[in-house]
Amino acid sequence: MLHLIPAPLHRLALRAAHGIRRRWWRIARVRLEGCRVLAFDSAGRVLLIRHSYGTGNWLLPGGGIARGEAPLRAAQRELAEETGLVLIGSRCLAVIDEPLYGTINRVHLYAGTGQGTVCCDGREVIEARFFVPGNWPDNLSPQFARQVAGWIELAVA
């Protein structure tokens, strides 16, 4: 049904919803459960995405874990929704508590191979590409930039 909304209007709604969500997290101090995926291609490159809302920085695909949803299932779902890829050979690298807009987000970090052809919807995700580790784009999420080397080391060990 959402595909019937013109993409520019959909992106505007996502930005507004994200602003409301951030305020709610700060006020209610809800505990969030999320996932991120460190997806490699066959050449060892890492998949990064840019959302149409938020900072516009490049970051790992991922998102929230629904109530009752297993973290691995959420990671698989988020990767598929945001990039069209299937997560193969996944394993949990870490569970990290991170501050996020005045609350704590418990992030389950999974690594594996992203299989298929990258395709972003141009609505929630406006860009998705594989990058050679160390040859990152300029507008990289600062948090990702601080942690990526250690995560890659864990993933390939």
C-alpha cells in the first residue's frame, strides 16, 4: 500500500516520523532492541546504506526488532527490506548497548554474506553499495567509523 504514495512524499513522511520517534524515545526512555548487519559480498567488500531520514551518513543496514521477533530473523528481514539481499552464513558478532537519542539501544550485530543484487527502494533507503574495507565514503557514520575495523576482524576470524 505504501508504494502507492509518491516517493518524495513518502520520504518526507519518513523524516517527520523519525523526528517524532526520536522525541518519544527521549521522553519515554524506552529500551530499544535493534539489529545491524555486516554483510560482505564475494569480494570481501562491506555493504553500507544511506537512509532518506536521519543524518544522511553511510551506515550498516539494520533496524528495530519487533516484539517477539528473534534477533537473527530481524537482521535477515531488515537486510532484505533495505537492500533486497538474503543473509547467508550469518553469525552474531556482538550485542552492544548504545546510547540513542536519550535512551539505550541494544544492538545485535550479525555478519554474513549478502546474496543477490543490491536494490534500494529510493524511499527509506536512498543508496546501498559495497565498499572495500578502509576505502569508506566521506560521510561515514562516526560510530561505525570507530568500530568497523574491530567488527571486520571479528567477522573474518
